[in-house]
Amino acid sequence: MLFIGQLCLILVTTTLVSHGAKRIGIPAVVGQLLTGIFLGTGGLQLLQSSEMIHEFSELGVILLMFLAGVESDLALLRRYAKPAFLVAVLGVILPIILGATGTFLFGFSLKVALFSGMILAATSVSISVEVLKELKALQTKEGATILGASVVDDLLVVVLFSLSLPYFQEGHSTATPLALLFGEQALYFGFIFFTIRWLAPRLIALSQKLFVTGSVVIASLVLCLGMAFLADLVGLSSVIGAFFAGIAIGQTSAKDQVFKNVEIVGYSLFIPVFFVSIGLSISFQQLLDQGGLIFVLLAVAFASKLLGGFMGSRLAGFSAHGAWMIGSGMVSRGEMALIILQLGDQVQIVPHILFGPMVIVIIVSTLLSPFLLKYFTKKVYPA
């Protein structure tokens, strides 16, 4: 029964803190992260990581990635494919190179350094979307490119993380297992294509004929969890299965119904536990001792995405101000970076000494990116 009390505490505190955060213009996810720090070892010590919290956190990240897939607008991506692709590719390459270099200079191994660069390569434009809506710039070519690039960025980071996971983990050093592993993964990506084009539409059509309450949502969750399980079986991350299951459902007529219902389930129970669990083990003293590392990673986080977006946009023909606007729209890390960080921690890639600074970098970049985007957007579209 202890976990039930802990769950009540998590839900009450995250709800209140998220409300307060939104009231003062801070993303709710930041409030939930700070709740974990406040309740965990760095604060009141009312919560500790446990098996049940871990399991709920796993479900939370799977549902979060599923929802991200459902929301992905592939039509928008096709419309602005060239600039979105250039922005996303350079916005992934630069953070990996600069992030790995910065981390390596602080004495971390090459493997850890490369993974930290991968964390910084992730982006989240949910906050950028809110800013663009406020400034009435969402439907501009720059706004559409930011949205399209975020879809490509998510795809690249998730796939890159999953494919590189065997190299970061122990036990995959011989040629035969790796060859078999790549064969299984190739089959899995073929199955993804099959799911998007054939399986998901027919599964939804069948579920709509069932006389069962919530049959469409149940079928979608079965697809999500099933693809996550299969991805894990073939050595990929479970999040890639959930993400592509979301993309598959997003191409069906049930997209809005599924998103609305799964969002309620996820954000009312599992997803808050995921974000709180990240902050539970963070110590403020540890962060004070690593100010130099945090400063360097923050500089890399901002510069790499800003420059990557600027360079990609200029290559695609945007003006200088428009290119800076697009680059600033890609700076926020948000949920995707937290997911990669947490998964790296679970498979013991990220050392404890790096975990806390990375969380702070993600929080600060998420908090400051809207101000950067507002500044450059007003340069392009003055009021």
C-alpha cells in the first residue's frame, strides 16, 4: 500500500505545481521535474525510486512517445521537406559533435560523451508552438519549417538512439550477434512500414465494429504496447516502437479520438510519474560542485541548435533573420531529451555524476528558448 500513498502524493503535487507553473508562463513539465527534486533526495526525501515507480515511469515514457507520434504531421513534413530536413540534420549533427567534445573535455569516456551529445540533439517544439501561436506566426513558412524539422529531428534521434544502443551496452561485441541483431532490426523497420500502410488502418476499422466501450482506444494501446515490446525484443528501444505506433494511428480516421483519450490516461497517471522519477535522485550539492560542466553544456545546447537551424535554413534559401528565427525555435529540449536521458540512465550509459547537470541543462534551455524565439520572430514579423 505504500506505493498507493506515494502515487497520491505525486499526483496531487504535480497537479498543483503544474497549475502554478502554467499560471506564471513556465512549462508544466518543468514544474513536474522540480517536484521530483523537491520530494526526492535533494529536498524533503519523501519519495525514493522503487520498482513500482520505475514500472509506471516506463509506461509513462511509452505513452508520451506514442502521443508524440500521433501528433506528428507528416503532411506538413512533405510540404516543407527540404528546409525541414536540412534544419533537422544539421540540428542533430552539431549537438552530437559539440556536446560530445564538451563532455569529453571534462574527463568522461568517449562512449558517455557521444551519448551526451545525442541527448542534446533532441528537441521539443511544444513550447515554440505556443510562442508562435501567440505571435500569430505559426502559419508562416518559418513556423511550418520549425514544425516539420521537429518531426524529422524526433525521427532521427529516436532511430539513432535505438540503432546505437547495442554499441553503448555490454554484451554485443562479437560479429555474429551483431549481424543477427541488424537483421532483426531491419525486419522490424519493415514491419513498421507494414503497420503504417496496412495493419493500423485495418485494426482501427475492425475495432470500430466491436460492441465494446473504448474498443478503438484499446486497439491503439495494444498496437502501441505490442510494438514497444517487439522493439525491445530485437534490441531497439521500446520508445521507437511506441513512436511509430503513434505515427501509424495518426494516419487513420481515429487519430483525434485516440489522442484525446490516451492523453487523458497518460497525463493523469503515468506521465507525471515519469517526470517526477527523473528528479528523485538529483542532489543540489552535486549541481553546485559541477557548475563548470553545466555552463559548458548549456552553451553547447544553445549554440548547436541555434547554429544548426540557422545554417540549414540559409541553405534552404531563408533570409538571415528568418534563419535565426528557425534556429531559435529548435533550441528547446523538453520531453524528448528527458526521455533519451532517462533511457540512458536505465541501461547504465549515463553516469550519476552527469545525470543531474543534464537535467538542469534541459530545464534551462526549455525555460529560456521562448524569449529567444520571441526576439527573432519580431525581427522577421515586427508588430
